[in-house]
Amino acid sequence: MSSTVLFNLLRVGRSSITRQTFLAARGALFGVVGVRHAGGSVRFDSDGSCRPVTWDSFGIWDNRIEEPILLPSSIKYGKPIPQVSLSRVGSTSALGLRKQNEDRLRVSRIHDNLLYFAVFDGHGGPHAADYCFTFMEKFIRDALEDEDDLEKVLKKAFLDVDAALHTHLNSVLKAGTTATVAMLRDGVELVVGSVGDSRALLCRKGRATKLTKDHTPDREDEKQRIKKFGGFVTWNSLGQANVNGRLAMTRSIGDFHLKTSGVIAEPDTRRLSHNSDSFLALTTDGINFLLSDQEICDVIKQCQDPTEAADVITQQASQYGSEDNATIIIIPLGAWGKHKNSSAVYSMSRNFASSGRWA
């Protein structure tokens, strides 16, 4: 394939091609010569360093699922970028032993090159989580009209949805929600924003990388802000810290009765380049209070697909004693299926330790 043909593909709006087409096109455009070795792997100079790089080092769904390659971003970053298909994203939201499910999750495509994933864990009723489920994406779209920096976009969207929620709730001022939002641009740029204790983790080379920090009153920096605003921190009989004896988190959307005590809606954000990662997972505390980040990573790695993995994770949390709503989104990335491990071991002691949390 000539460079002229390659640019014509871009001109007519084709955003993805197959792996084989990309390799041929990339060779034509950059003068890269591919060498096929006896083992079948294609090696080529990916960055001008003259060092051989295998396709497998970028992760291609463990060679089991043929996904199209994002052509514009692959050219931009100089390496093949597998497309993340929303149809392969797995998610589950389980009721647990609660009377109603106050968790919400959302998966969507904001633009051709920008994906959106979010979990919201409501408290004091589902009102705040429902509102964020419905409108967070709108506020992100609005912010994108004036700003390209995704971290700034998320910070503005969180604060704007919080302000709009105040008007919407009227008298239901004790309703609130966590919010953990991830956006993936060009299949490479990953930005996460979070308030509360819902989490985002990335599985990289088989190890869990936590992308968020829980906003809890036992964190010294968060506790100092609460005290500065005139609030106070107490501990219940289970040793759990609470703001003014009422809320187990220091940041949330909603909870307007505690805004004057230092509870804020400004998210912590993080930006990183997704490279050869296996998957991204967003979870609510009905899961992450019972399972460590690495345990979540290990359980998911045993599963054949993200949908199965989401179901298994919520079942595992229930077996470990979770009575709370349990919600998870699993986004398979380029190295899905590469890193397997032995089965996780059930922890009876953890089951007993967690039994009183949701009493």
C-alpha cells in the first residue's frame, strides 16, 4: 500500500483498519521494513532506535481476538493502537442485601476518538447518583467545547454537575454520590477523575496499578481540610472515620448539608499513557472494600471475557461478605488475556472481619 493510498483512507474518514493492513501501510509510509521470523512474530523498528520490537509487546488481545487498528492515532504515536470496542466492555451492578441499588454505571462514546466510563455510588437515596448518571456526560461535552485538556474538563464537569444538582435536589440535601470517571482518547491517553471511595485500577503486566485515592476522613490531608472548615471527624464502633459523625468520605457530589464542613466536589485527576495494559476496572466500595486491587486484577485475569469477569467479581465480593451494592466496569485493553495466574484463595478471616460493616 502506498502512502498516497494511506492518506486517502484518512481523507475519506476511515478511522480503523486491520492489523495486516496497518503493517503494510505503516511500512509504506515510514519506510519500515517488517521481518517475519520463524515464530511468526513481526519485528520492526518502531521508534527509529533500530531496536527490534514485537507486535506482541504492544498487546493485541493475546492474538485471540482480531481488533481493528486505530489508523490516525497509530500514525500519530508511531505504533499500532488496537481499538477499544464498547461491545466488549463488561459491567455488572449487584443489589447485595440492600433494599435498593443506589449504584449507577455508564459506558458511552463521546466522540469518535473519546470514550467515557463512569461509576457512581449513591447514598442517602439514589437521587444524586441518578443525576450524575444522566447529566455528567452532558457537562463533560459542554466543557470540551472550550477546553482540550481532559483533566481540566473533568474538574469543571464535576463542579458544574454538583452546582446543578443543588438546584435539582431542592429539599433532599442529604443525598450524595461518589463519582469515578475515566476517559480514553485516541486509544492511548487515559484520564481519570474521582471523588469519594469508588476506584479505578489498571492491570499492567499482570500487576494492579491504582489510579485513584479514596477520599476518607482518616487521610491526614483530608482531615485537615475538614477541620479548617469547622467540621470534625469521629470514629464509629467499627473504627470507620466519619465527617461530623455522618459521612464516610470527604469528597462527593451532593451532601450539601456538609459543604460548610469541608466536603467538596473537586476531583483528584490523573493522566497517563495507556501502553501494553490488560484492562481498566472501575469499582464501587461494595467490591473494593472486600477485595484488594491485586485480588481484583487476579480474578479478572482468570476469565475469558470482561462480561464473565464482571459477574465473577461481584459474586466473589458477595462470598467474602459484602452486603452493599457492588458495581464494576471492566474495559479490555490491548494486552487482554496475556497474563494468566492460578486461582485466588478464599479468605474466611476476611469474611468474618467484614461482616459488621453494613449492619
